[in-house]
Amino acid sequence: MPKIKLPRNSPSIDMTPMVDLAFLLVTFFMLTTKFRPEEPVKVVIPFSVTTTKIPDNVMTLSIDSAGRVFFDMDGKDTRPQVLNAVMSKYKQPITTLDQSRFAVMGTFGVPVTQVRAYIEADDAQRKIMSSTSAGIPMDTLKNDELLDWVSAGVQYGIADWNEKKVANPNAKPPKYAIKADGRAKYTIVKKVIDICQKAGIQHFDLITSLKAMPKS
């Protein structure tokens, strides 16, 4: 007696949910991705064989070949507080919009009197200001602006870390780094290191470029 053959139907897969999910992910990354601002100064860092990566939540002091010093630090919530502290000390006016812009701004290196104009400038104007600036003043007769920026960064960075530890005991403390051009004078680098120590920084990283190890 012949067997009854059941009709075979190819399974139908609805790809609509998967396509929707893919577009949602693309939209999410487009809206939340933050591109790092272009560095206003070119620093040719020396070589080393270290493999330690630059940590998150770091304050960076960049020194170019001419000895100019630039300041940067992570933390959208911390940066406005640092800005307010320094600008208030020098009695420089600042607006809420300036604070919001500074929170997502990258490296800068201008005197305090030019900070507000730098924040409110567009990218092209900032490049011009950075190229003509002498960097953040340090060891002047009246004030040491670099020390003020670093001290404020340390103070509010640690305060932010202490707040985060309440919810997350494993929160990592702020880190500090110096990114010096290989052609920068040693006396300038030493002066920046001394300022870091005055601000209470006892440990910092020197940012270098990875050099290939020789083959055995």
C-alpha cells in the first residue's frame, strides 16, 4: 500500500523585526556617539615599549615643541565646575551656555582672559587662536594659571569620584597624564611636573608612542 506523502512547505521567516532592530541600533549609535574634537596642537610624542593604554577619566597636559602647555580632562559633569572655579578666581564672566559648550570641548591652551572667546568661537577661529596663543601661562609674577586649572581639575575630579563610589564601589579614581613633544625642552616639562606636584598629583603617566620590539 503506497505511503501518503505530505506536502512540504518552505518555512517563511519574517525579517521585518530584524531589519527594524538593525535600524534602531544604527540610529542609537548615530545619536549617542561622541567624536573626539580635533587636537588644537600637534605633539610628536617620543617612542617607548610600554603597552599600557590611556585610562578613562584622565586629565591631560600637552606640551608642544615650542613649550606651550594645553589642558584637557574627561568628565562632562566635572568640566563646568572646573571652568567656574578658575573663571571666578580671575573674575571673568561666564554663561550657562559657555559651561555647556566647555563640557564637551576638547584640549585648549589660552590665557584665562581669552577662554570665553575661545569657547564661543567656531572651529576655524579656535585653530587660529590656538596657533597664535602662547599656551596656558604658568609661573607668572602674579598668578600661575596652569596651577589653577590643574588644582581645580584635581579637586572636582576627586569629588566626582567620591560621589560615584557611593553607587559603585569599584569606580575608578581620576588619572593624570603628561603628553610632551619629544622636542620640548626638559626645563618646561620639569616645570609642568612641579606644578602637578603642587596641585597634589603624586603619580601621573607619560604618554608615548608604541615602538616595535626588536625581533630576536
